Amino acid sequence: MDAIYILWLRQLIRYYRSKSRVIGSLGQPLLFLVALGFGFGPIYARAGGGNYIQFLVPGIIGMSIMFTGVFMGVETIWDRQFGFLKETMVAPVSRFNIMLGRTLGGATVATVQGLIVFTISLFVGFRPANWWLMPFAVIIMFLIGLLFTGLGTAIGSLMDDMHGFQLISNFLIMPLFFLSGALFPLQGLPGVVTVVAEADPLTYGIDALRGTLHMAGHFSLSLDLLVLSCVCLLILGLGSLFFSKIQV
């Protein structure tokens, strides 16, 4: 447990000390909130959808958590190239505990990032439907962060080139984001798009956030949590398997 805690804490300290990273990672969520929120807001309202900011913010929070979580995986490659991972591997600690500590730390950082985006969204007009449900929303943010940090770790464990990691991760996460219903309602989609959206794990994370923050989920909250939990366990299992086979 000590090793898991230390590796978790290391991820938080690195995040806190990198002020440029914190500020830079907010650029894309801000762009989506302002450009899409105010740009498509009137169109969405005329179509009878209501306040688009209220609909959009849970999707942007999920996007921010996903991007932060996945790109935490590049630290696996970074640590391998600079020798830190080798020093960690020779310690009398199981590789599973090492992977778990790093992943939990990355998921916590991603959750903090989601909370920062949530705070910013309050200044552009978003208001949660029920503040008492915020603890549940934080749990959902952490599950999304855990899922995608585990995915990033799994990808990073298979690669040794940071540029290749960015290309592969973008190839995976951009479709996951755009087909998750983060930017548009899931009702009335063509059949093929509906099937793909329902196979996207981020769909259930964003829907759970929308259900707790906006009280307008497409699926039931229990289904969202069940899918998120099952996919998290699957990804953590794969991440642990791939991490255990790293050659340093």
C-alpha cells in the first residue's frame, strides 16, 4: 500500500508543480464551452432543446477528463526513457501495485481537471440541477478518469515512442469523444450511429454526469455505473497485463 500511495502522490505533485500544463490543458475545454456553447446555443434552443450550455457542460467535463487520463499514459514512455521506470521496477514491489499507483494518481489528476472545468463552466452560465448530487458526480468523474488513465497506461506500455503514442491515442480518443453524445443528444440518431454510440464507454460516463448535474440522462444511472465499472475493470486488467510485460 505504501508503494501505491507514493506513486499516487508523485502524480499529484508533478501535476501541481507544472503550472503551464494545468493552464494549457484548459484551452480546449474553454474553446468548446465558448465557441460551441454560445455559437450553437440559439440553434439548439430554437430546435426545442432548451439551454445548450446546460446540455454541453457535462460532455466537456467528460472530454477534459478523458484527454487528461489518456495522455497520462505518455508518462510511462517518458519514465522508461529517463530511467525512472527501471528504478521503480527493481524495487521489491509487484508490477501490478506500480501500475495501480500510477493509474490511481492519473485518475485523480484527471478528476481535478474535470472539477476545474466544472468551476469555469459556472462562469459561463452553467448551473447544476441539484448541488447535493455533486459527490456522485465526482465519483463518476473519477471512474471516467480511471478508465482512460488505464487505457493510456495500456497504450504506453506497448510503445516506446512518444510521437507514436500521441498519434495512436488521438486515433482512438477522437472518435470516442465525438460519438459519445458529448455535443449532441442521443435521441433520434441513425441506427448505425446509435449502435456505435452505445458501444462507446465514454457515452455512459457523460450520460451519468448529465444525469447527476443536469438531471437529463439518456440511460438509467444504474446502467451507466454498471457499464463504467465493468469497462474500468477490463481496462485495468489489460493495463496490468501489458505493464507486466514492459522491458526496461
